[in-house]
Amino acid sequence: MNDCLQDLMQEATRLTRAGRLNEATAVLQRAMRGGDAGIEAAPAAAMAPVIQALPRLPAPQAAPSPAQAAPSPAQAARSTAPAAFEPGRFTRATHTHAGLTLDYKLYVPPGPQAHPRALVVMLHGCKQDPDDFAAGTGMNLRAAEQGFIVLYPAQAQGANPAACWNWFKPNHQQRGRGEPALIANLTQAVIKAHGVDPRRVYVAGLSAGGAMAAVLGQAYPELFAAVGVHSGLPVGTAHDVMSALAVMKSGTATAPLRREMGMRQAAAPRPVPTIVFHGDQDTTVHPHNGEQIVAGLLRAEAGMTEGGIKEAGMAPVVEQGLSDQGRRFTRTLHQDAQGRARVEHWQLHGAGHAWSGGDRSGSYTDPKGPDATREMLRFFFQHLNLGG
């Protein structure tokens, strides 16, 4: 993003804070068009949090209170009847929980079900939807080959005008509230309706979806056996639009938020195994965010400061590689005593803000690889949630 565009975004933020919403909207529209001659148009993912701050746009539905984390039978969720989902078809439906409604698409692979299937929950990025994300990641093709179910929740424009998951709002960063509670409840409904193996439920996402996948892993460790975060952000690094923009740009949260993150990690149970992908040339979500996700997971794994990680048996194994299409990468494994990776970090050299190894038929994809879909599935299926 060039200096002129940055000035436009700062001006829009100032006008929004001053309550001059019509003027702020005009500035944002100018930025998204590319502004004056020579100004680079704003990336949609970078503009989305600023646009979302404008009160005149459709507001998200109210989040449920913490007391609604475990609804009574009277608060039972509603979903499309299971009979509507035909094997081999990609079917759209809706789900309602605690007053919130979510569209979603479900892919059930063809063929007989000889045993309970695994489930992979896929969270799209900003300006995407389930069809776009499925096409770009190729996850349904893998599901047809390997026999697992794929669930794609769809963010509503009424909840966020750029279709971003609201990872940067406190009421969407914790258990039993907002979007994490809604997605978790939908996941539980799919598990029940389709006879999913509760030990083999996984969640992955790109960008804002990656940030929300990280939230779900921390908030519902009994539900998800492993997490995949592609070009995402650590849990709790932002609490509003301005802090979201700051951490997207720099990869570093403010000191108060870092302290709060540390307290959350110290109080949380052992983290869910997580695989992280991030391009080192990502100008939308700074690559330092991927590094911070890994560092936080390792501190939580070790139950001590970063300096004690080696003593806890989580010393890294570092590999350098080259994809079939010529993309260099660094893969770092942090393994448990059984040799299974608890944390796996892929740094994609020269890559930007895109799903690695994705198909060009979807947005935000980088066909040069390595294949994030294949590697996430390999990582996922190494892990069972014995607490599920």
C-alpha cells in the first residue's frame, strides 16, 4: 500500500471518529477505486475493518451472553434436515443458534459410509464465500478421494460488509459468545446429523478465517483435534478496528494486548495441535503474525517462558524445501515425545496473501505451492481428539 493510500485510510478513520460518516464513506470509496492518479487501490482485506467501523452499514446481530454457552433443550439449534444433503453434492443450508443465523455449505463425499467420517471446517477469508473457497483450496476434491465431510460456514454481509469473520472484536474472541459459539454449535449439529467421528474434527481458515480458526481452537479444544491457520493472526491481538489495522500492518499487538494474550495462554489448557502457513511477502497480513501464532503456541505447550521451550522437549526441526512449481519454503516442526508435530510452521518465501498451492478458479490463491490443502490434511489426520 503506498503512502497516498495510507493517508486516505487515516483520513477516513479520523472522519469516522468525528462522526462525519458521509465524508468518511466518500474517502473510503475513493481509496477502493484507487483514488487519484498514481494511487494503488486498497486491498479488500485491508479495507474491510475500516469499512466495517461505519455505523450506518448493517449491524451484526447481538451476541449471546456467556450464560448461553451451553443452551438448554428449549434453546436447541435449528438446521436444515439431514435428508437434504445428498452424497457427492455441495449443498447450501442455514443454521440458527441462540438467536444468530448462519448460512453454510456442506460437502458429503459419495459412496457408502463404512465407518464414522472425519469433518473439516473451512473458514473463508474476506470477500470470499464457500463456493469461492472450495474452488480455490480444492478441499472438496480431496474429500471425495479420502472420504471426509467438509463444512463451510458463510459469513453474512449483515455481520460484516466485507464478509470477514469478526476476529478483532472481543465478543467474537471467546467461548460461548458470538461467532465462535455459532460456528461451534453448527459443527456439533453436523457431527450429530452425519455420524461424524468426534475424535476427528478439524478447522482451517484463510486470513480473517485463519484468525477465527485460531480462536475456535483456543475456545473449543474439546471439539477440534487440530487447527490450520493460513495467513492469519493470533488470538486477542486486536480489540477494535484501529488495533486490527495496526496488527495487520506490523504483526505486533500493543503492550496491553500482549499482556492479556499472555494471561489467556497461561490460563488455557494444552493448545490444540496447529499448522501455520504464511507468505513472507504478505502485505495484507504481516508475516510476523504467523511467527507470533507459533511463539504463543510454544509458550503454552511448554507452560513456561519462551526461554524454556528447549527444556520442554519442543526443540525445532527445520527443513528447507522447494515446491514442484519452484516456490522455496522453510518448514519448522515442533514435535512431542512420540515424534508427532504439535506445531508446524511453513514460511513461504516470496509468497503473498494467498492460499498456497491453490487453484486459480478461486480468489486469493497461489498455484506455485507448496500444497497447503494436502499438508494440512496430512497434519490433521495425525491427531485425534481423545477428549472429544
